[in-house]
Amino acid sequence: MKKRLTLEQTKALWGVIFCIPLMTGLIMLFILPLIQSFRFSLSSIELVEGGFDVVYQGFGHYTELFTSNADFPRALAEAVVNMVVNVPIIIFFSLFAAVLLNQKFRGRALARAIFFLPVILASSAIANIDVSSFVGALTSGSGSDESNALQSFELKKMLLESGISPVFVNYVTGAVDRIYEIISLSGVQILIFLAGLQSISPSLYEASKIEGATGYETFWKVTFPMLSPLILTNTVYSIIDSFTHNSINELISSTAFKLFDFGLSAAMAWVYFAVVAFILATSAWFISRKVFYYD
Amino acid sequence: MKRPAAYAEQFIIRYNPAERAKRWIWIVLRALLISGFCFIILFPLFLRLSVAFRSRVDIYDPTVLWIPRNFTLENVEKAIEAMQYVPATLNTFAISASTTLIQLVSCALAAYAFARLKFRGSGLLFGLVVFTIVVPPQTIMIPLYLTYRYFDLFGLIGLFTGKDSVNLIDTFWPFLISSGTAMGLKNGLYIYIFRQFFRGIPKEIEEAALVDGAGVIRTFYRIMLPNAVPAIVTVLLFSFVWQWNDSYYVSLFLSKVKVLSTGLMGMGVAIGGEPDPVYFSILMNTGVLLSMAPLIILYLFVQRYFVESVERTGLVG
């Protein structure tokens, strides 16, 4: 007689069945490629008829990257610097925008709809097309010479004259100059922060109001701590989001599919992965020390 | 007879000018900020719209600022021709729609298993899923390409057809297979969203279904899925839009088949000998506008769900 399975066992069985597609995918399209890619980075690959040959080479590609490759260190530094510069600005901006959009005012639905438009239009293919030549075309056509309308020369001058450190001034004015880029990168982050703001219990605000807290105090003592887990989420998301649109991505693809140097390209990708993993781990560690969990 | 100070005090109590001024300043400031940001977002879009219908004559006419004097569809026609707009749009739509539906199913199934049908090792498996989100796609790019270039499905295909492998590059199969096995674009994120949502649905509902004699599959599609509509909407919207905009996987797997994002990148070559660089950039931007157009039209209808969906998915908290 067949032994009947307990409820737990049935459930576990179905769990395994439900996961079969995922497991196939994980093995075929993730774990094996990951191992293979690491193997490639240690070897040279030659395409032969009906497949490819892998010849072990040792760490030659890695040393080549940092000693004789002209493009890689620069592209890597650029990608990392961009990430480190952009992520804090994106977090600040999206938090600010979410707080703004969470308040009640006329036309809020319209404003929200417009703020999420960049989520739809954030296509790397579109971003690759040179917008400046386009703006130049319009301004030369219309005869106006105020093509620098979105630049902050005055602001920069004033801040520098007031004795603020140039590094900081450049950072801030740089962010102002790239406001379109920042806005278009922070759509999802605004959504996540907005959702977080909606989920803060109104009784906390009531209590702080009764205690006589001002709006400023309420923000820093209630809103900010309650949103701090989401700052972690959004930081991780922003870092991950920067993978697909940066210069190193292009370099890796062109090394693989134009030069057909698969081994070198795999080595580049692994170095990039190591750097990103390091940044992710340190930033997550730093932020999670400050994060406040309500329950 | 009261002293003037008393009057002043009464005035302050009654009208509270400081508070009012503060409130009004904030309202004005907020309106300025919001309209400013909205302007920054919409400006390029309006610019593109204005330029798209402008004829060659108007480009160097300084009196034409926004509304073209000689309205023309010539740019649009040229751009449509250069980027093979109609087949490219159909291909893009086919890929986006099919992957969206398939990965909805595969991600929801896996997420339900992670949320409710725990088995030995499911925690580890979920950890791997999260790990897939973190690994840059570039790292596994080449092996992934080679997997589809010499596709043999663990040797099974060789067993049945006798050939060593099949070439799936330049077909839709890589997209279908990736999404069917929940390894498509950002699928780890969708699994995470679904899992969070399924965990939020009370266990009692499931138990009631079980007592009434429903099996696991029936519970899943009669009880859990109808309750998970917000999560489904979120995943549907985002996966469609992200797949539509994706140029990374598309340019990896498709070289001859034209889709919108690769068509856009190859458009400069396709236009070819256009001597006027200004007119050239106008054509390029008409192309950008054309490739955005279907999504913008879609967005007009579903933008409400976008905003609401994330708030209700339980992604947060």
C-alpha cells in the first residue's frame, strides 16, 4: 500500500515542483555561466567549428588589465566614481521629491504622473543619443544664445566666494547641472520612498504634534528614522541600476564582440564585479548600522 | 481702554501671522519646486515634439521657436523608413508582451514556493535568487551568449536530433527561455516582490481552502493569485516597460532581427548621407520620439496603477 504523505511533505513536494523552472534557469543560465566566466577569465578562448576551445592561461588577463591595458583602469575608475558621486545625490533627491509629492496639494496626481515619466523613458538606447547636438540644433536654428540656461555659473561663483570648500561646491553645482540626469535616474527610488511614506502610521505624527514638535523636528525624528530601511534598499537599487548604463559595460561588450577576446572581457567583468560587490557590501554595512527598525 | 500691546496680542492670537506667513511661503516654494522639476522632465519631450514636425526650411528661421511654420510629416516618414519602424515595433511588442506574461507565471510560482511551500534548501535557493540581482549582467554575458549560440540543454537536444547544438541567436528563443526559467531581465526582483506579497496574505485563507478540499495548485490560482492583484500589476507594468527599453540583452541576442532600441542605435548609419548635421540630429530625435510614442500612449492609460501599485505591493515594510 502506498504511504500517504503528510501535509508538510505534500507542500514541500509542490514547492520543489514550483521551483523546477527557476532551478533549471539558475543552473543553466546563472551558476554554470558564472563558473564558466571565471574559467574564461583564466584562459584564452578560440572559436573552432561547432564550439570553442578553452586553454588555461593563469592570471595573465588580470595582470594585463592593470599593467598594459590602456582603457580598462580609466573606464573602471570612471564607472566607480560616477556611481559614488551619483548614488548619494539620487538618494537625497528622491527622498526630497517623495516628501514633496506626499503632501496634499492641488494637481498632485498630475505632478506624480509627470515625475514617474522618466521611469518609462529611461532607456539606455535613448540616453546614448547625443542630446546636446540636438539642443544645439534648436538653439542655432532659433537664433538664441542662451543654451546654457540650465547651468549654474552664478551659484558656483557665490558659493566659492563665501568660502565653501571647492570640492563640495563642485559636487553641488555638478548635481544642479545634471539635474535632468538625476531626475531620470531616480524614478523608481521616488516610488519606493513614497510607498514608505504612506506606510508610516499617522499616530506617530499625531503623537509628535501633541508633544509640540515642529515640522522640521517631525521630519528628522519621525519620518527620517522610519524611512531609513528604505534608504538602504534604495542605495542598493541605485548601485545595481548603474550596471547597465556606464562606460565599462560598453568596454566589456566591445572587447568580447569586436575584438573577440573573450578571456580578457571575462576578466574585466570579474574585476568590475569584485569592485561593485565591495562597494555594495561597505555601503550596506555603513547604512545598516544607522538604520532604525520599528518592530 | 486697553493698551496697544494687548490689541497686538489679540491680533496675533486671532490671525497668527507668523504661522500663516510660514505656511504660505512653503506653499509658494513647493509650487515653484514642483513646477520646476516638472518643467525639467517635460522640456526635452516638448522640444522633440516641436522639432519632429518641423520642415527643413524652418530650421534656420530664427522666428520659429516652438510651433513650426511649415508643418511637415517628412521627418517622421524618413525616420520610420530608416529605423524600419513597423517591423521593429512589432518585434519589440512581441518580445515584451510574451516575456512579461511568461515571467509573471514563472516568478509567481517560484515566489509562492518561497513564501509558503518551504522545502529543504529553499532558503539557500532564495539566497541565490537575491544573489542574481546583485551580480552585474556583464559578468555572465559571454557564457550566456555561448549558451544560446551552442544551445544543447544539458545534451538533450543532441540526443534527439543528432546535431551537437542549435544556434538560438537571432531568434526569440533566448528571451522566451530566460523568462520561462525566471532568469530574464530583473526577474530576481519580481520574485522578491511576489514573495513579500504572498507572505502578507493571511495563512487562514489558505487553511480554509485546504479544509474545503483544494489542492496546492487550486489554492494557488483560486486563492493566492486573485489576492495578489497589486503585485501582479506592478510586475506586469515594470517588466513590460523594462523589457521594452532594454538594449543590453536585445543587442546581445539579436543582431539581424530589428527591435526598437537596436534600430535606434543603428539609425545613424541607416540615414547615411545626410549632409546637414542639424537636420540629421532632427531625424535622430524624431526616431527617439517614435520609439517612445507607444510607451507614452500606454502610460496615459495606466499611470494611475504605476503610482498606486508600488504603494500596495508590500515591497516596503
